Amino acid sequence: MGCLMHVYPKSIMSLNGTEWALIHGEYIWLKVTHTLHVSHVGVFEVQVVGGEGVKFVFSKIDIQNPDNEYSFCIKLNKVLECTPFLKDSEDFVKDLNCSNDLFMFVRIMRKRF
């Protein structure tokens, strides 16, 4: 089972223009701006899944069922799991691999849910 934490701006640091988040004692590269955290406080979580990757968990997407969780897990720019399944997720990963823009990838995935 991975370590679950809420990612807030204070847990993100910038090193040489790249943002890193301290998760489970390790710095994980996250190109995520503080705007995402401020506008979605309490609805965006990151989990480190036992060496299997980083899992992004969203809630407050479905107005009628705000506690429903939507998630995807990536490792080395590959989607390992996506709940509910998004048929275009592999195409989004290809874009991520070309752009290296994790923030944009996370935004697109959340929007598609």
C-alpha cells in the first residue's frame, strides 16, 4: 500500500526551475503549479504505490456524486491503471512523452474524467 498525502504548495519545492514534491521520503518530479492546488484543495491527492508508480486521485468531479474518486497511476510516462478507464489515455501519454509537461497531462486527464 502506498503512502497517501495531500499535495499542498508548501510540500513542493523548486530546484533549478523544476518542481519536486516530497512523497514518502523521496522527491518525485511534479511539474504542477500552485494554482491547481489552490483551486482544488481537498480534491487532489497523490499516492506512491509501493514502487509501482505515482497515483493521482481526484474527487469532486461528478456533481451528483462528489465523493466518487477518479484516478490514474503512471510510472515512467506510462499509464499503469486508470479508473474509470479512458480510452484516449495512451494517446495522452504519447503527448506527455513528447512534451514532458506532466502538469498539462494531469489537467487533461482530470478534464476527461
